[in-house]
Amino acid sequence: MVGDDGDWGERAVCRTADPDELFVEGAAQNRAKALCTGCPVRLECLSYALDNRIEHGIWGGMTERERRSLLRRRPMVTSWRRLLEAARVEHDQHADVGSAGRWSAAG
């Protein structure tokens, strides 16, 4: 799996951000979440926070409230990392099929 070596944090977009900007409340959370958009390790970050039940801060583009809600809705998940990676693979496969169809239709 990608990022199993624990180096994903070194590749995170937020690695150079002031930590005080990531552990905020209210409307400032939307600005903090914006840092996650397009981050190459967003999945690893979010799954780390979910698997470790991290209660504070923005992780993988989700607030602590959003993560708690997700954990309540899916209490039987034992590895968010496996679940999210499987979902990413499935999404990428569907995206590849869709783009292949568009290319052949244009063709």
C-alpha cells in the first residue's frame, strides 16, 4: 500500500503550514480544509486520523465533527486505510472506463 512506510506526512501539502492554522474552530476550519484540496496524501492523512481516532484538527480535509460522524455511521470498519484505498482503486477504475469510452466515441 502507498504510504505504509509512514513518510506520507513529509509529502503533505500542510507540512509547512503553521499548526495553529490546522487546529481551528468555526469558519476558519473551511480555510484549513482548503489546504487539503489536491494534497497527494489526503487519503493517508484521513485514514490515519480515523484509524487512530484523532479528535482534534483538520485531517484529510475533514473536521473532527465530520470524522466523529463518519465513525458513528460506520462503527464496524476496522481499517479505514484499507477501505479508503479500495474505494480509490474502484473510483480510478470507473474513471478509466469512462475516459476510455469518451476517447473511443471521439475517435
